[in-house]
Amino acid sequence: MAKVVPPYHPSTQSIRWLRFVPPYHPSTQKYKMAKVVPPYHPSTQKYKMAKKYKMAKVVPPYHPSTQKYKMAKVVPPYHPSTQKYKMAKVVPPYHPSTQKYKMAKVAPPTTHQLRSIRWLRLYHPTTHQLRSIRWLRLHHPTTHQLRSIRWLRLYHPTTHQLRSIRWLRLYHPTTHQLRSIRWLRLYHPTTHQLRSIRWLRLYHPNTRQLRSIRWLRLYHPTTHQLRSIRWLRLYHPNTRQLRNIRWLRLYHPTTHQLGSIRWLRFVQLLIQTLPFVNSEVCPGPDGKLYMNIVCPVDVTAMPEKTLPDLQSTQHALQIMQNVSRFPEQPFFLAVGYHKPHIPLKYPREYLNLYPIDKIHLASDPSLPPKLPLVAWNPWADLRERDDVKMLNVSFPYGPLPKHYQLLVRQSYYAATSYMDDQVGQLLKGLDQHNLSSTTVIVFMGDHGWSLGEHQEWSKFSNFEVATRVPLIVYVPGLTNRGQNLHRKSIYDRISKDNYKVTNALVELVDVFPTISELSGIKVPELCPENGSDIELCTEGTSLVPVIKDTVFSNGASDLKWKSAAFSQYPRPSDSPQENSDQPKLKDIRIMGYTMRTDKYRYTEWVGFDPLTLETNWTDLHASELYVHDIDPDEDNNVAGLVCYRDVVDVLSDKLHQGWRKALPYSYISG
């Protein structure tokens, strides 16, 4: 309809069709078309144009503070304080205190009956019922009052203001914004239920942005469920930017990254399985289901009869099949697996690989005597699990019973073998689709995990066992130099007899520039001291020199590489508390900076300001020094010994100088 009011975008303050009536914007208090009646603004309690209405008989909004109308012939809404009407012929709404009606023909709203509307089936946010209305007598869910509306002047339950609507410019109760809709079965932001939509400019209740959509089954930002989309300008909730999308640039709700995809048949991994990651699906000895840390399962009994990592593998294999049709077209595929993250949920059959009588405790299962309190990780994430709760372990130091330590370690090994199997399927897929001889493969973890070492569990510490990760690189024609690529499968090329190891200190920030160089694309420049205004840079260094040196040196390397690798972890206090493992930014008061050299691990716990994000190196709370030649498990903190005072001074200066001073000479001088 040519007279439909288009949606008004608050950032541009413009509309596409100027002959349409723009909505009123509260900041400017102006309209582009003088004949339009501006809505009533509660701060000024005035109208800009008192005499210009499109419909002379339209009821202006009633303001509860003045209890007046500018047009005496208009029927005012019922006000609960006076319980009166100016015109006796008007049917008053039902009032819950008197439980009476002036006109017996009006039905009370407490029965949650449906009202008639012609162009609207309104979803009630409290009763979760749909009611059909012809010209709409709106039932207010809190006051149980009815409002009489022709083209819908919507009553807002909080501000008690009315909004005029022709084809429905819907007033959002939280954001106080309007959205225009032609055909609508409404999506309710609280109950997370979707209704079909033909033409919609949807107002996002959190980001307060509009996005245009032709055919939409909506991605909901809270439930992380994706719906199919044909034409979409997707709003990125963190950067508050709009992305151009033809067939879909998919937003990943966890990593906050966008991916370019032209043709997509999305295997709905998030919808199908991720909502059940922390669900009660682990069978207990009593036959009931629990949220356990130890969780071997029968896959056929799981929701959707699968697990997230199984779906990731199948989806990756489908992508390999698709890209193999275009052998000259470059591709990048990142497959991120969940296991062995907790919960340790995996197919039960992998447990058979590790009989419990073959499992041993950690080599150092006791709390180190000289460990600073601030460094202790109380593994609160494990304590939240049902099976650990039943053990009644004291907080923060109480150890897990030995028999349960063995069960956790057994399940960790089984979950790791489960992942090993999935990676094997990916490698086999590369062979099957003739991609292995032209594909660089990087296998890595994102962090370590304590399995009872130092009496700790999980990853929230600065120990070697929590910060060190696996990193395996396969480069066709380089790492398998001298092999017959056409006769050997990728299994043979990366088997235990065909690898070399380097002791060079490398970091995960090095992976990005390494892949860039191996792929033949430009390696990003090193980030300057203040790189906030640079679009793309890196804090890592390409590992190609290390790879080549390892391949060609035959164990006699003289490569001068990084002199240290850096990590850090925050704490909210000097002593362990319930949020020590995962404090929110506003609660962080101490930052633990740790540095790994070829001989030492040195850590300082120093003051940190969560508002300015600045470190106060002079506010030293604790320090740690471990000598790897004599203490590879990091059990004996010697930072306080006089004989290591000079070592501490040197390492402290190096830690304060940061990662730039630890780079290879060519990077520092270049």
C-alpha cells in the first residue's frame, strides 16, 4: 500500500519514501512532513501542531499526569485513579478492584479470551496465547484494562502513553522504539517464539539497530539458533556494523567472527546439539541422568542421536567434497573440536581403550608448599558438576578422592582418543578427495589442562601443564621432503617415524603469519606499539624459518629464535574465592604474567586496573620461579631463595620489557 509508513532508522534519521509519514524521533522532536501529528513527548507534555490531524476524530494520547485532552470531543481512556469517563456512552474498561462493567455487554479480560482484529493476531507476553482482534480492544496484562482502538493506538504498560499506528508501527516495551510491519505474526523477545514474517524491518531489542530482511527465519541472539535466510544484512552485535550478505555471511555467536559463504546448506550444529552441552545427559548408577564431568554415553541415546564433534567432522567432510570440485580454487577450513573440554562426554566405546587398572595418578598430585595463594586454581568449573558435588570436596584446596582422580584421567584419555579418531577421518577425507598433496595442515590445541598435577584440575593457571599446547605442522613438499607423495597416504607421511621436533619457543600468535606465508599470501606486518588504528597486523612471527631449519638441519640447528614465550591469567583477589578461575573484567584486581624461556618459567602477580586496563608493575603481590633442568613439573618455587636473586632480577626485567624484546633479531631490527 502506497500510504504505508516506512520504518524510521534512528541512526540516519531518514526514510526511503519521503511521501510516507516518518516516525517521530525523540531526540530531534521533529517530523519531515508538517501535516503529521507528532506523538506526545512526556518531557515537554506538548504537541507541536495542535490542530493538524490526518483524522479529525482520532483520540490523542492521554497523559496520566495532566489527565486532559486537547480535543474535548475525543473519548479519553479510562484512568484507574478516577475510574470515570467524560462520555457516558463509552464502555469503560474492566477494573480489577470493582470487578464490574458499566455496560454488561463487555466481556471481562480475566478469562484470557481472544479479541477480534482484522490485520493482527496479537501474542500476549504473559499468558503466551494468541488472540485475534478485528479493530482491537487491547487487554492490558498488568492492570486488566481494555483500550478501545480503531487503527490501533497502542497503550504502553510502563509509560502509560498511547502510540498511533496505521498498519502497525509497533511500540517495543523495552527499547521504546517503533517498527513498521505489514503482515506480522509477532516474534516475542521474552518467550523466544517466532512467527512467520513476510516483509519486516526488524528492531533488535538489545542492539537497537534495524536490519532489512526479505525472507527470514530469524537467528535469535540468546538461544543461538539459526534460521534459513535468503537476503540478509546481518547486524554484528559486538562491532555494531552491518555486513553485506548475498547468500550468507554467517555470524558465529561464540567466536564473534563472520565467514563468507556463497552457497550454504548449514548443518545446524548449534541448533541440534550445543544447547545440550551442559544438559543432564550423563547416566548415573541409579539410572537417572546427571550433569557430570565423567560422562561416557551411548550416542544413540543423545539428543539428535549424535554429538557436536561428530557433526563437525561430517560437516567438514562435506566441505572437502565441495571444494574438491574446484581443485584450482584455494580454500581455508578450520575445524574446532570441543573435546577434551569438559564435560568429558564421548562415545562409551572409547573407554575400553583405557582400563581403569592401567590408569595412574599424576606424578605430582599434591599442593606445592611454596605456591602463592594467588596462583592457586580452585577448579570451580569441576565443582559445579553433579558427580563432583556428591563427593563433598572442601573449598578451595580439598583434593578429589583418589579413585575419582583416576576416573577423570581415564575419561580425559578416552575423550582425547575420540578426537584422534575424528582427526583421522579428516585426514582420510583429504586423501579421498585428492587434497592432501596440496593442503597445509596445522593441528593445535588452544590451552593445556591440569589432570591432578599440583592438586589442580582444569586450565585456569599459569603452570606449564595449563599453558603449553600441542602444535603439529604438515607442509606438502617440505615436511615430507623426499617421500613419494603419490604412493603414500597422508597417514604414512605424518606417522611417528616421519616427523621432526624443534625445541624453538613458539606461540599460538605465530600460527596466523605462518599460514599466510605458507599459502603464498602477504604476511601481515608486525603490530606497532600503538596499533589500534591499523586494520590488520600481528603480534606473531612466521614459523617458516623454524620449519625449514628443522627439516634441513639434521639436529644441528644454529637458528636464533624467540628468547621467551608469554602468557597471562587474571585473579580477583590474593586468596582463592569462588570466582578466582573466571573473574569478570570489573572484578579483576591482579594479573599474573608468566614467561617461559629455555631454562625457566618466571611469573609475577601484579596489580591491575580493570577500568584503564593498566598494569602496575610496582604493585607486586607474588612471584614464582621454576628451574626446568631440575624441576620440570614446576613443584618447587625458588623465587624467594637468595641464590636465585640475580636470576629473578634478570627475568623480571625481561618480563617487563614484554614480547617485542623477545623476538628474533631480524624482527627487532627490522
